[in-house]
Amino acid sequence: MAVRLTEFAHGGCGCKIAPALLRDMLATVPLAQTFPDLLVGIESGDDAAVYRLNDEQAIVATTDFFTPIVDDAFDFGRIAATNALSDVYAMGGKPLFALAITAMPVNSLPLETIRRILEGGAAACAQAGVPVAGGHSIDAPEPIYGLVALGLVHPDKIKRNNRARCGDVLILAKGLGVGILSAALKKQKLDAGSYGAMLHSTTQLNTPGSWLAEMDAVHAMTDVTGFGLLGHLLGICHGSQLAAEVAFGELPLLPAARELAQQGFATGASQRNWQSYGCEVELASNLAEWQRNLLTDPQTSGGLLIACGEEAAQNILQRLHSEGFARAVVIGKLVAGEARVSVR
């Protein structure tokens, strides 16, 4: 009988601790203010830490790992590795190498399945042009896989999540709905075509982050993962002291995401996300619960969220489309006001 990885786990980036609880956990952790070369730390909840090596180079360091959102072992490895590398790209960096983080129930999961997870992760790294140079493994109750990812960026070209400007437009580079599709997959209600679309999206490297770093008109950037679109957009709003306006009808969705959301598929993390930051969101009165669930849906290996000057948006979109990010689209803008998001 084939092993269904999702039966061993409670799910992908939806495993992330809810934003409100995370804030409480970190409330008394001191900021690393005594290290002047630490250019990005925990202060703005950014995607990765950045440490200046010299005037031309800074190292980008991040880690990300989670439990399976798909049943195929090789696919899980690819998704997890792509997701971890994304944080380097989201800072404007280029990956150098990775270390594997592996926790597996070795007495209940076949050795060949574990091998295929590791092979999938190595394949994603090879696609990015970086080696998996080592790592650490433990025996654990449920399968967990991910990476420590290290990269380089010029200190003057870091793309933080807290440098957006009033009037910037917001571009989202991938479709939403990964958590909803994964929930349907776990209940064996996801068709092969929709699975293929989800797999393509979650294994598509966010390499545009490297060339977006070269553009002065790109003021802020992050990637949309476990806190959902609203959560990561609120991170930009808080850091930049701006409000955001989003048009729900412009949001790019993965195939079947709308239909499955309307049928009631959602993750527990979606509700936890809303409970954490819903007080900072104004939803139009005509938006239904399924639409809210798409806005808070945890994305595993989601798309880049880019805040840029309006004059640069069309060129950015054209290049994203030419590089295979067919769903990239302007979803809204940043305006003066208290840090919050309005969705119409």
C-alpha cells in the first residue's frame, strides 16, 4: 500500500504558530542592537536575517521546515526546499548553499520514502544552482523536512518588508489557495489537474527576487507564506506605517481554489490567522466567509509580494510573465493611514 504522507502530519506552512501568539512569545526577546553589522534581525518580522560582511556583501540566513502538505515524498521534498529558498530571494539575495533539517518517524515511515523526500529537496536546490552541503536529522513522531538556506546580497540592495512608500502598488506573483487545495487533497477531493497546478506553483523558485533587488523602484518585498496574504501584507503596513487597499476581484487564484473554498474547504490555520489580525482588517460587507478564508489561507512556498512605484509596475509584470509567473498581477496599493488592510 502506498504511503500517504499527509496522514502522518497536520500540515505545511499552516503549522506556523499564529501571529498573535508568536508576537507574545517574542515580546521579551531582546533586539540585537549591539551588533551594528546585523542589518536585518527580528525587529520587523522580515523573511531572513542579513549580516554585513563588507561594503559589497551581506549574508542572508534563514530556515524553514514543516510537515507534509502532499502525499508524494519527492514532491514534498521539492516543495519544502523551494519554500525555504524563497526567503533568500524575498530579501533580494541569491542562494549560496543549504543545510537539510530532517525529522522522521523512522519506525513507521519506510526508508525509501525518507530517501525520496531528501532527493526531492536536493532536486529543488540543484534547480536553484546550490548544493545541500549537510544538515541534521532526528527521529520524531511526524515527518518534518526543510532547509537552512544561506545567500548573498549587496548591503545597499536588500529588499526589506518595511520600506514601502505611500502610493506604491502591490504586485502578487503567484496564485493563492495552496492551503485550501492541500486540505482537499488530504480528504482525497483534489483532482489531478488542480494538484498539478498546485505543485507547479509551490515548486516554482522565486528567483525574480534577485533581479528585483536591482530596481530602485521596488521599495519593499516579502513572500506570502503561513500567515496568508493579509498577514504578510500587514507586516509591510506595520513596518512602513501605511495602510493597504486590496481588490478581492483582482487576486490571482490557483485552479479550483475558488470552488473548493466555496465548498467549505479551509485549514485550521486560516481561522487562527484571522483571530490574530482580523481586528486590523476591514472587509467589504459583501465578502463571504469563503473569500475571507482565501485571504487568510496559509501559503506554502507562496509568491513574492512586491511594493513598487506605479511607474515600474508594468515592466515588472511583463518580466514576471516572461519568466513563467503567469498569474502575477497588481492587487492593490499602499496609502497614507494607520497600519491596516481594507479589502473591497
